[in-house]
Amino acid sequence: MDKKSIALILAIFVSLAGMYLGAYLTDVHYKLENNEVVEETLPCTLHPSFDCDLVNKSVYSELFGIPIALLGFFFYAAVFSIAVFALWKPMYAEVPLVITHGLTLFSIFFSIYLFYIAKFVIGALCPYCIMMYGVNAGLFITTKILVKE
């Protein structure tokens, strides 16, 4: 298997992880919005500076009234779809992969912004959000490999 195929398969699995995290955090967001009970999870209770609920119900958790986690879910679904398409029809995938790489670069900067907001404005970190930042970094790296080939 060549380097490009491996990078595409990695992008598929990393985007699936991002879709899971996005779906989970969207569910938590709407539960908090509706004052429903949210299950306490280990990553969110490891240290007092971790508070998933505080981050996920802040005014910064939405963009134009849409949860950022939901936007992330759709972003990861799009990356997943493009990676599957690139495996299926590699001769037509160059432009979509370049665009996807540009979007993953934007996601890195957006992750830095969200980390700053969580840490210094809200005063708490969400480990699940940090995992999503890692997903963004993983997708940036895999798409960088794909556009470099």
C-alpha cells in the first residue's frame, strides 16, 4: 500500500473519531440547554480546571446559534466523505483534497482560538474539546501528506 492510501485511511479513521466527539458534545450541549442531567465522565472530572459542562454551555459554544460541536460533526463528515471519495476515485480527488487541507488549516487556527477562550476567558478546559483539537491536528497532518504527493 502506498503512502497516499495510508494517509487516506488514517484520515477516514481520524474523521470518524471527530464525528463521534462532535456528536457526543452536541448531545451534551443540547442536554445542558434543556436542563437535563448530563452523565459525569472521567476526563471531565480529573481535575478542578476541567469542566466540560461549563465550556459546553458557555456563550462561546455556539456560532450563529449552532453548537460548534455540531459544526465540527459536519466538518468531520465532509472530510470523511472526501477521503472515501479519494480512495474510490483518486484521479478526481486532487482539488477536493487541496480544499480539505485548507479547511484543516483553518480548523487548527480555530482550535487555538477555542483553547484560548476556554482556558483564559471561561477558565476551564473540556478534555473532549481538546481531543477534537487533536483530531484537527491529525487531519491537518494527513491532508498535508496527501497534497504533498
